Amino acid sequence: MNQAAILPILIPLTAAILVLAGHRFGLHFARTVFLVTGLLLIPVSAWLIDLAGGGGIAVYALGDWRAPFGIVLVLDRLSAIMVALTTAIAVPAMLYATAGTDTAGRHFHALFLLQIAGLNGAFLTGDLFNLFVFFEVLLLASYGLMVHGAGIERVRAGLAYVILNLAGSALFLVALGLIYGMLGTLNLADMAVVLPGLPDGDHAVVRTAFALLVAVFALKAALLPLSFWLPHAYVATSAAVAALFAIMTKVGIYALLRVSVIGFGSAPFTTDLLQPWLLPLALATIALGSIGALAARRLAVVVANLVVVSTGTLLAALAGDEAHSDAAALYYLVHTTLVTAAFFLLADCIAAARGGQRDTLERGGPPQDAAVLGFGYLILAVAASGMPPLSGFLGKIMVLRSVQFQEMGAAIWIALILSGFVTMLLLARAASALFWEAAPTNEAAPAIVPGERSYPPGSRRKAVALCLLVGGSPLLTIAAAPVFDYVRAASDQLHARQPYVTAVLGQRHDIARERRP
Amino acid sequence: MEFLFAIAIGVLTAAAIFLVLRARTFSVILGLTLLSYAVNLLIFVSGRLTIDAPPLMLPGADRHTDPLPQALVLTAIVISFGMTAYLVALALRAKGESGTDHVDARETGG
């Protein structure tokens, strides 16, 4: 049994405990543990990518209890991609946070590490109840991070976010209760085995449970009509946390993909449930996100709405439930997560550099370091709107090509091209307001003397963190071929289903089951 | 027994939904608590109602009850308890910062 799959959960969890236990050693100790953990996660993620890249599925049975009786962690290519993506987002966000965000309140480091543990756990688990537990771990940490530093705006947005997610958790548990009652198992692979043999009379309950699960994942992914919480929550919190939250919507999308393909993909009465709904809702989400971005008065609000657009785009591509469109969606997922996370950090840097006007899209003269920030903005804007030559363009082309022969392919084409156009338009408009136009009042802008500018402490860390994340999209463009090969293999592996089931349950999965009344 | 259980879950859920849709944080918290009770009962009953049977394979016991839902319920109770505690703290904070217990942390209209 390979122990690798437990490491991405164990490392941040241990570090969180260490930070809490060493609380009296002060800030320096906490920051050191925090950043060392981030550095440790990089080689571990690379190892997992390499391990899963061979095509095998590594199963880690906790306590060596055999599935389906014990809980398993399953590492396949899809999980490895998501864990690596979490690390890629988390490490720059951690570096950025140590530049000052982490001193605004207590226990920031522990909460951030717990959130990483929860994210990685959700990506690796092969058991529905365990998925629920890791969802709660990452949610509880996110509740704390969300209102970290307090202030009425954060508390207001946090209250709505917590209430909504608690209701979501209750729905999740209802679905789990129904599934266990009907199928007698919560192990994803075991569900796939049991589902086709289900008597006709039980179909309605299982369909209901699946629909509830989809609703919960749609809430996490911010799919219309469950998307209205997202702009408030992401804008109110601090930039480093918002950057990490960029991957939280992707947890919903990942869970939807994993559960609908592996757990419920083996019987026709559950696979046809999503088909009529997912694509129209995804297209409506794209429309709503675009309109929200157009109406935004702050750069951070624009970015939060771009997250909503990306959810719509991804689910539109995933709605086809075909291996090749899922591969394109996975490439786009990696791209959009990196770009939106970087954009949240950049919006915060621009806000800091502009002084009193923060990141509002009002005229106010160029910010400090306009050339450097503007260059970063250019890269992100090109990537986010899907213009050549960066990864957004490649991702969109892949998605468009993969859906062109689908029934609703034309609608997806129109939605993606229109939303790309709107994004380009509004990011250009925002840039002219942020970087070019002079203040409307006649008060003289403070003269900037080169060489004598003062930077608040921690600016260098912020700059490094920003460069790391902004570099993601160009890197993804250069490495497009190997990345796409990997995501296509991941998608094929996921849709083959049988290797997953065999890896978890072994060759012989004829467990004697007692039929319950 | 099944009938009683179903009615209890239904009434709890209905009351919970009514309370969650109120605009005051205290009612919402009570609603979410009731909802978690309903959910806990539902999970518990997913292992079927078996009366007077041990959850273990004991010598001499001819039937047994499913132990897994009991473990699931225990986890769910602990999590919902923690979440509710956090929500109460957050609601008090919102009340302290805004001076109102409205869920939007501001009075809107009536």
C-alpha cells in the first residue's frame, strides 16, 4: 500500500496542530511553520502527479480496513491534478498572507493550513461521508478565514455565507442518509457496483438523493440560481484568502464530476437526471456572471464575477459527459483557477498602490508602479478574456472544439464567445480607469520621485507571490501539450470507471449483501 | 413506529424551513438547529428501525442493528454542534458591530 495519498492531508494538518500548540512562540514561529509547510507541499504534489501519471490508481486504506468497510483515499490522475492545483494556489497565497494579512487576527495560520488539509482531503477521498467531513473541515476553516480581521463588511458577508453553507450541509446529510438507506454503502466504487442491481421501486429515492447532492455541489460551485452569495463573500474577505477561495468553487465542480461519473454513472436512471438541467443553468450562469462583471464598480467585484463565469463555462463543457469535453474542461479549470487567484492578489496590490480610491473603477490617475502592475494586469486580462496567445485562448479553443458536435454546441459557442468579448471589453475599460485617466479634481497628484518611494514592509513578499501566480498562465501556455496530455489521460481514466472500481474493491467484489426491507 | 418517525422528521423540517426563512439571526439559528435534528433522525433511520438488538455480533444474539448510521450520526451531531456554536458567535459579533440582529446586518424597510 502506497502511503503517498495521505501526505497532502497529513502535512497541513500536523502543521496546523504545531502552530496552535506553539502559539506562545509568537508570530515568527507561526510564519516559519506556515511557509515551510507550503514548501513541503510542492515536492509532495509533484510526487503525486508523477505517481498518478503512470496510469495506476493508488489506494490508501485508512487503518488498513478493506473497502467498502473502511474509508479509502484514492489517488488517480484527476485527484493528483486537483491537489497540485491547490498547492499552486496556496503557496503564493501563503507568501502573500505573511506580508501582513496574517496579523489582523488570531489563528490565521492554523485556519489556512486546515483549509488546505480539507481541500486536499476532499480531492482524495473515495467515500461520500468522508467527502462530507472534508467539506466541513474546509468550510469551517473558510468561515474563520472569511471574517478574519473582522469589520462590518466581512461579518455581514460571512453571516450569509455561513448560513447558506450550513443549509447546504444539512442537504448533503439528507442525501447521504437516503443513499445509505437505499444502497447500503457510501463508498463511491461500491455504489457503482450496487446501483445497476437496484430494484425499480427504489429508483425514485436514489434519484432524489442524487439531485440533492447535485444541489449541494452547485451551491459550492456557484451555479445559478445558487451563485448570488459568491461576489459578496469573495470581495469582502482579504486578498490572500480570496485567492485560496478561487479553488473552493472548483471543489464543487470536482465533486460533481467525481460523484456523477464514478458513483452514479453506472445506471441510466441517474445519468439522465442531469442532462436536461445542467447545460441551460451553466449558460445562464455565464450570462449572469458577465452582466454582474459589467455592472461592477470595483476590480475585486469584476474578478468575483469572473469566477462565476468560469463556473458556468466549466459546467457547460462538463454537461456533455464525454471524456474529450471533460479533458478540455480540466485544462480550462487549471487555467481559470490560476488566473482568478492571481487577479484577486493583483486587485489588492492595485488598491494599495492607488491610495484612497482603492480598486474602485473611478478615475484617479496612475497608481504607484503603474508600469509593473499594468504589465501584470495585461497578462491576466489577456488570459482571463481568452485572447491569444495565452492559456485562456487555448482552453477556450479546446472547449469549443470538444463541444462542436454536441446537440447544444452552438449555444455553448455563442455563450463562450460573447462572454469572452464582454470580459475583454470590461477589463479594457477597467484598465483605462485604473491606470490612465487623471483625477477629475484639480488637486495635484503627489509627485513621485524615483528612487525615494517608500514601500510598506512585506512588499517584496507580495511582489514575489504575485509574480508566481501571474506566471502561471504563460507557463500553462508553454507547457500546453504535456498538460493537455495529462488532463486527457485523467479524463479517460475517470470515464473508464472500471479501473477505479477494481483498484478500490479488488478483483472480486462479490460481497454478500443482505437485502433490507 | 415508522409512521411516528416520519411525522417527527417532517414536522421538524417544516418548522426548520419556516424559521430559516425568517429575517432575524436568532430564528435562523434555531431553524438550522431543528434542521440538523431532523437530518440526524433521518440518517439514524437509514439503517432501518430495529428494536432491542445489539449493534454488534454478540454470541447468542440472533439479529443485530446496523452500527454504521449510529457512527455517522455521531459525526454529524459533532459537526453541526460546532457549526452552530460558530454561527452563534458570528451572529453576536454582527449584532455588536451593526446594532441589529437582521441577517443582512442592516435594517431594510420594515
